[in-house]
Amino acid sequence: MNNTMKKGGRPRLLNTEKKKYKLPPVRLGTVDYVTVKNRSKQAGLTLTEYQRQMILHGQIVERMTAEQMELYRQLAGMGNNMNQLAHQANKYGYYKDAEMYHKNVMHVNNLIKKILYDGKDN
């Protein structure tokens, strides 16, 4: 039989890609375990992947909440409105739309502050 023929299946991983080393298990109290489990759920990661990311990088970038996504959508809408106002200002003269443009800019600034300060009004 010819040994050079491929057998099929998944390609072999490189030695650097193999996960062949294990760390000792971590023992946690109930409160600490629940805290870590909740943080992994908030980040959208499994408990093992959360631990791996914390060990390697020391921080986890959490996915955006529904509230943050809504703020980003509002911000995108405000940007679209500002582009339309700029187009009108160029067409008809800036002074006609200056008040609406200023209100729009203030609303965008408030949205940016909410995003930067986690929804707190500052």
C-alpha cells in the first residue's frame, strides 16, 4: 500500500498551535466563583476561554450591551442628520440652519459622553 496518500480528515495542527500544556486548577470560594462566572458570561466567553484571556492579557474586552448598541445607532443617525444639514447649509446658506445644526451637535456630544462614561450623565 502507498503510505504517501493522505488519509483525509482535519489537517494536523502545528506544534505551536497544540494545546498540550495544563496549568494547575484554580480553587475559588463560592462568591469568587460566581463573580468569575458572571464576568465570563458578560464578556460572552466560556469560563475556560475567559480564564485563558485573563492569564495571557490581563483584561477582557466585553461585548457591547444592547444599550451601548442603541447609543451607537443614535450617534450614527445624528451623523447622518449633520451631513444633511451641512448639505443644506451649503445649498441655502449657513445662517438658515445654524440653530438646528447646533442642537444636533449638542445631542451628539451628549451621546458621546454617555458612551464614554458608561451611560452616566456627566
